[in-house]
Amino acid sequence: MVDDDAERALWAWTLPELAAVGVLLWLVADGLFGGGSFLASASRSLRLALLTFLATELAIPALVYLDIRRLADPPDSVWVHAAAMPLVNVFGVVAYLDCRKRRREG
């Protein structure tokens, strides 16, 4: 469990990270499906891959957050922060699932 000050600090980093990913997702989607010109010079398949990557970057911490809220009492938000960090979130999710498995077994 993380103390209140550390949890506030984690959320102070996590929310802007997620907001930045959300803005990038919106820009890529608008450039791909709307009239936007973001990454217009990139190929359509590259923009689709980026859109999928960004959607995954938002979905993973959201699912971890919902799972923590459902299972943990009190919830430990350090896992949401670990799952929200781009490019390392896969490792954060694997660590969270391992911790969750050990908690259920113990």
C-alpha cells in the first residue's frame, strides 16, 4: 500500500501521461479518419498501427484500475501508474498480474 502523499504524487504523473496519450490518440484518429493532417505523410498502415498502439496504451491502465478497484481493499494505485507508463506498461501489467495471483494464493 502506498501512503497518501505518494499516491497523490503518482496520480500527478499518471493523469498527464494518460492525457497526453489520449490527445495523441485523438490526433492520429482525426488524421486517419477525419480531415486532420497529423502524420498525413505517413502510410495508412503505420497510422493504423500507431492508433492501435495508443488505444492499447489507454486500455491497459484503465483495465488495471478497474480490476484494482474491484479486488483490492484499499486499492493500491501504484499498479495503475506502472501500467500507464508508455513502453513499459506490458512489464507493469505482468508484475501486477503476478502480484494479484500471489495475493489470491496467499
